[in-house]
Amino acid sequence: MILKTYIFIIFTTLFLHWETSETKSQGDIGRASLPPRGWNSYDSFCWTITEEEFLQNAELVAQRLKPHGYEYVVVDFLWYRKKTIGAYTDSYGFDVFDEWGRMVPDPGRWPSSQGGKGFSEVAGKVHSMGLKFGIHVMRGLSLQAFNANTLILDTTTGKAYEEAGRQWRAQDIGIKERTCAWMKNGFMSVNTKFGAGRAFLRSLYQQYADWGVDFVKLDCVFGDDLDLDEIIVVSEVLNELSRPIIYSLSPGTNAKPIIAKEVSGLVNMYRVTGDDWDTWEDVSAHFNVARDFTAANLVGVKGLKGKSWPDLDMLPLGWLTEAELCFPLGQNKEENPARNIILRFGAGSNDGPHRYCRLNLDEQRTQVTLWSMVRSPLIFGGDMRKLDDATFSLLTNPTLLEINWFSSNNMEFHYVTGSLSSTGKHSLSNHTEDKEKINVLEMRVLALRSCKDVKANGWSTKVLDNNVEKVCWEENSNKRKAPFCLNKREALSASEGEMVYQHQNLGRLHLLVTERTELCVGASSNRKLTANEISRGSFSRCRSHANQMWENYNGTLMNSYSGLCAIMDFVRASSGGIRSWLATGRRGEIYLAFFNLNNQVTKMSAKISDITNAIHATSSKCSGTEVWSGTNLGAIKDSISMSVNAHGCALFVLNCT
């Protein structure tokens, strides 16, 4: 017995040393050589987190999650906003910034930042825990700094930026017509064609590096909010800095692989959905996205001084805040009472109510299993101070973490069948769905795509008898169907105090619902969307924001806010069905996941021959176990079958010889 124990200890020690060496060598390859893991404050604290609360969470991450590869702790947005009456996520006039228009931490919530120290002390404490420190930032320049017309810092001289015999200021580079579509009182793009615009961005990221930042999450520059110019310039700046900083983009509303291919080499991770909260609708919305980005071979490709990873968003597990309080969805009481709660009682109203994740255990297992099979970054969003055993077990499951970091040949597996009843009458596969049991919704929406997409060239101009011009989308598949048309009008000039960028609106159009209305089409939503919400064009009062400005040429309709082109697309949303994923392990094992998206128990099956053929293996004799139930499958003859709970999953580890 003593000899067996001694041998076990030696084996375990060697195994752990091998694991550590493997991880270390992977990390030495470059930035984000493995999908990053960590913790982010957004899901549990929204924007109101304090220095004390953040450091408490960081200490617990170091103690409990760091041994499992979680190393980044990230302060999410609005760390520069004063927590006072009237302040909320899109309020104006509450942000703290320096003489150069750069955001600095609110000293009321981050007392160690006083005296111009920024996040230096917080970062130092995080580093002393063996962790890495990250922050969230918004696109470009704040509206407050723009209105204050602050000078721009030239980091090469330490003085105000000068060019063409004059000093440059915020209003010389800010593009007010390109404020973030869902945060109109927040931040705007800067003109990166000007040396002053590039100097401003350089001064931002140099300051972050000086503070000791290791991870930057840049918001409102990707998906429907694409600002490719800023993404490129920031990547160039980070590439030149001596301090290595992981570069992340967010959110990814309506993101498509064709757009991602333009940015994946510039960054280390990028969101591919809207915000993910703890609803089954949000979880299930990730399956098609995961399939598309994996099929496009975008997982773990070359990124900024390392690798790049599509990001399915944070894991909203454990103890959370209310999404409605975190990001008000409306502007009046009828649209969103939460906003009025905040305005009436102050930002402190976000301190509660807090509650546990609304996903049941099966749904939580489905989420973490999908994230792992896709090799998405794993960023936990719950309050570490109330980390329960079930959530901790999910976050640290050794099989999931092994798959997430070291699996390969990850793919959606199409050869799976299922039966919704024990009689097998309602059979289905992930190709053919039983329409009596699965609700399918199909709708036509105005969607955004890369202008390089061949589908974007489908618009034509029609002139009516009264000289009214329309731009119409021709339906290639149905010539008898009336085309979708919008009325064209020259874009509005600045009005009601709105300032339009220097190049004005030459050649730009407003698109109206009808000739007589004052409702114009905007490309991006004027609020932040969750992962399950379908992105579509929105109609609102016509104004001089680039989101409502369009350029029509060569059959395309390009939006001036994002540079993306509009198409009329059919969106098919299914509330049920079955899915399966497959991957191989570094020791020759095979990982097979069954996902039941139906609202009732489904018996799912897959043939061993189909599994081995998919990964080009010749073996046909397999044995294995199921992770969540602990079931030992023994020798598997022809196929694997298991009844999977509604919204649940099964995860098999197979060894085939």
C-alpha cells in the first residue's frame, strides 16, 4: 500500500510538472497563445464597482481560480464615472479626465488613483497576487473632452501636439457624427488620418502601459459598430509598446467571419455576439455563431504578436447584477423603469438587487461545454465573494479546461440523431428538424455585411413620376414579389446644435420610410443588444449622425458609421433542435458533446463509424465515460446513445484503438 501511494505521488508530481511546463511553453510563444481566462466585473457590478470590491474579487481569483489558468482580472466600463445622483450608463457630465482628454479613474471609487497615479497602485497589487490587470475602454474620444476642447498630448515630446504651425485640440480630431450608436452621450470616433488623431490614441495606450495594464477591452468598434481605422491604429500602437498588452474587442453584434478576417490578425480576441446574459435564449443563440466562426478557421489563428480567438462573451454564472440596471434600454419610464430608479435614487441603486444566475444546472453545463468545445476565452462574470460550489465546479472542471486549451480538430458534428419520445416517433437530426416540435421563425431584416460580400450588390435606384427617388432591394429569388424600397433624400446638415465633421455630407443620403415621414433608417441599434436579439435596421427621427447616413454606388448601400453595407437578409431562428460537437485531445482521446436545445428530454445517438470518419481515424473499437453523470460506457459496439435533459448536454471522453 505504501509503495502504491509513493508511486502515485511520483506520477502525480511528474504529471503536474508536465502540465505546468506545457502551459509555460505555450505562453512563451506569444500573446494569447491559449484562449485567455479570467474574471470581469461587468456581470456582477455593472459600472459601479469600487477599488475595495475589485481587489477583494482579485484576491479570491488568485486563491481559487488562478491554479486553473484564470489569470486576468478586468475592470469593466465607466471606471472614470462619478458614482453620484444622476449618473448612469449614458449620462453626461460625470466623467473624470485629465488635461489631455484622457479618462482617469474616479477618485471617489478608486482612492489610490489620487495624485495622478491612475491605476498604478491597483495594477501593482494585482501583479503581486500573480495575476494580470485589465481595463475596459470605449472608442476614441469622450464627448465631455470634445466639448472641453482639450489639448492633445504628443508622447514623444511630453507637450501639446503641434503640426502645421499650431497646437491641435479635441475638436480638431473628434467626429461627433460618429458617436457610439448605443451611447450617444459617451464616446466618438477620432480621425485617424490626422497625425493628431493617431497621437491621441497613442497617448491613451501609453498611459495604460504606464499604469501597468496587461489587458485592454476596446468597446464599440466591432460588429455593427465597426471602426476599422481605430482598430488598426490601436493595434499598431500596442505593437510598438514595450509592455505586452492583450487586445480584445467588444461587442460583436452581427459579427460575421468575413468581417472578422479583417481584424483577427490585429487583435488577440474579439466578441462575436451581443451581450450574453443568463437566459436560455442567449445561450442557444451562440450555437450558429460558434459553428460559423469555427468553420471559417478563425479559432486560434495568428493575432497581435501571438494568436487570436473569437470570444463568445463572459460566463454570467453565480451571483450577478440585473441586466436592466446595468444598461438602461430605454429613455423614458414606459420603456425602462430601471433608468428612472437610477435617476431617482442615484447610481447606488445598482448595488442591488443582486441574484443568482437564472440558468438551471443543465443550461449552465451546456454553456460552459459549448464555450470549451469552441475554445472560446473563459471569462467569469459572477461575484467571487459569493462563489458557490456548483459554479466553482463548472469553472474548474478538468475535462472542460483540457478541451478549452489543448484540443484540436474542433468542429460541429452533423451525424447525430435524436428522438423526442421513447417510442422514437418524433425523430430528428441536426439537419432535419421535426417542425411539429420545433418552433421556427423566419423574418426579413435589414442587416449589415462587409461590402466585399457579393450579396451586398443588390440595390438599385428608381425614379418615380413626382421625381422622388427610391433605393430598392431586388429579390433575386422571387421576381413577382414587390421589392423593399426606401425614399432617398440628401443628408441633413448640422442642426439644433449638432456639429458635423469637416468633410460634411457630400454624396450622403438619408433613407426615409415614406416620402412624408421624418423617420430615417439607422444601421445600428440605438441600444446595446443581447446575444439572442436579431440585429436589424432601426427607424428614428432624422438627424446628422453617421448611423443614419448612407452612400449608394455600384449597387451597394454603405453606412457612413461603420463602413458596412446593407442587405435584406432572411433570418431563421429556431427555438429547439439538437446539436453536437467533436474534438480530439492531445493524448489521442476523442471528445464528443451532445446538446439538446429542445424543451423536453431527447434521446440522442451517434455512430462510432461516423465519429471516427469525421476525424479521419481508422479505429472502430472505443470505450469511454460521460463526464456529467460519471457513467462508464465500457466497450462501445456500434453507437453511443444517451437521454439528454431539456437544454442540457452530455460530454463523452472516448478512447478508440
